[in-house]
Amino acid sequence: MTTTKSFLLLLFVISAPPCAAFVACPLIGEVKSFKSRSLILAAGSKNDYQGEDDSRKFSRISGNQRPPSPQDLEIMDQMIDKLADAKPYDLPTAVQRAFRVISSPQFFLRIANRVDQATSKEQRDKLQALASNLLSTLEAVVSTTTDRLEERSHQVQKIVAAAAEDDGEFLVPLSPDRRSSMRNAIMKLDPADLDQGFVATIDTWMNKSHQDGLDGMVKILQQVLQMYAGIVVLRTRKEQQQYGETSVASEIVNQMLETDAEEWESVLLDAKRDEHLDAVVAELQRTMETIVLGSEAAGSAIQQVQAEYLQEMAKRVEAVQKRSK
């Protein structure tokens, strides 16, 4: 005899859509070799990931490998109650916001437990209807997300292809011409395409490259993320600066955002007077607070990438300051 619990789990296994977090990396499979100008890459070597391999490989599903704690169950129960009372047209938004939790087998197992514990037919029917509606919603959300991520994958592929030499090989570190080609490829994209899916695609490619031992590709993808962060932050700053005067420090920050990390020091050395550099650090802090931390993407990978990028800029400024004293 099939219980409610086993029936719902079977329904989830059969109907649940494939996870859209894993994006195919067509270009990575075609890479034959890297020529490196140095034996130790500035970034992206395996040493950068020491101690992180297991967590990076399994971070997306580790929550499904342990029994839920009482606190986990309490949170899931609160979500189930809210979702059960929500209108059907509100489910897609709710699912997108809490996709990792709602799409997990544990969440459906909790619904099944709640069905078995229901004290009335009305409550039992309501929870069973929720499980069915969630499966339909998950399928629709993942289908839309998959299409979007496939598009982002093609876009990232074009950006990475711009880093290749005329013979199709990747010479790491990249030459200024290759970096310029990548930056131009990013800037040609619609600003709306530089979204969470874009960052997630690069992150997936980076993990795949690391697992395959393609340290040169990891370095290239790191530079793509750096360029992405610089372009997005600069666009936002310029929108804000339309309505006011810009300071010398603000112009220096904009110039740094327009250039690659390899050129930051030369930009700073041209304006290394202490009063300017102190103001540059303050300007970077203001940018962090108003643009990154104050954005709607709070807690997202987008925010993390932009914040780390600005933090690295501030460290470079402080390093130049110390050397100039």
C-alpha cells in the first residue's frame, strides 16, 4: 500500500525538473592547451582553492545530505503555511526567491509529513494541492531559467573566445589586446543581460575549469568577472553623477573602473598625492555603501562579486599609499 509520504516523494522524483544551476560549458571542452608567460599564475591556480574543493563541489546539494534540524523544520513549516495560503499567481515569485529550499526533496518530504499529520480532510487536501502546484511552478520556473542560462552561456562563450589568440590558443596572462577584446565583448551586451544568470554561468564555468585542471581558464574567467564588476559599477556611478559635480577622487575611481586590474597601479601612481589617495579610499567606501550594499541584489552573487572587486581596489590604493611614504 502506497502511503501519502511515499506517493508525494515519488511524484517529486518523477516530475521534478532538472536543476538549472549547472550550465554546459561548450568552449571549455574544446580547449586544447594554454601557453603561460609565467610558471605561477597571478590568480586562479589550484592553490587559490585549497581547502575549498569539497564545499564548492557539493555546496548546492549539501543541505539535502543531512537530516533537517528542528530550526530547519520550523522554517519549512512557516514557508509551507505561507505558500498554502498564497494565490496561485504568487507562487512563481515565491519559488524563485527560495528556490534551493522549495526544490529540495526535504521540503516535499516535510509536506508529506504534514499531510499524514493533518487532523482534517480540508487541511490534508490543501497541502496535497500545494505539493501539486509547487511541482508545476518549479517546472515553469526552471524552464524559464534554463532558457535564460543557455543564452548567458552563449554570451560567456563569445567573451571567452575573444581572449583567444589568432591560432585559437589562450596565452595566459592575457595580452592588453586580448583583455581589451574581452572588455569590448562584455560592453556590447545589453545591460539587462549582466544579471544573476550571467554571474552564475561564469561561476559554474570556473568550477568546471578548476575541476578539469584548466588553471589558465580559471584565470581568464576571473578577469571576466573583474571586468563585469567594473563595467556595471561604473555605469551606475555615471548615472548618479549626472546630477552633480565630480571630484578628483571620483574621476580617479572612474578611471580605475575603466581599466583592467593590471593597470590600476599606473593610474594611482599618476595621482599618488596623499590627499588624493585618501579621498579615493573614501570614494570607494561611498560607492560600496550606496551602489553595492544598497542595491536590490542584497546577498546575491552579484553583490558579492562587486563588493570583492571594490575591496580589492581599496587594497591596491592603500598599498600604493604605503609605498609612497
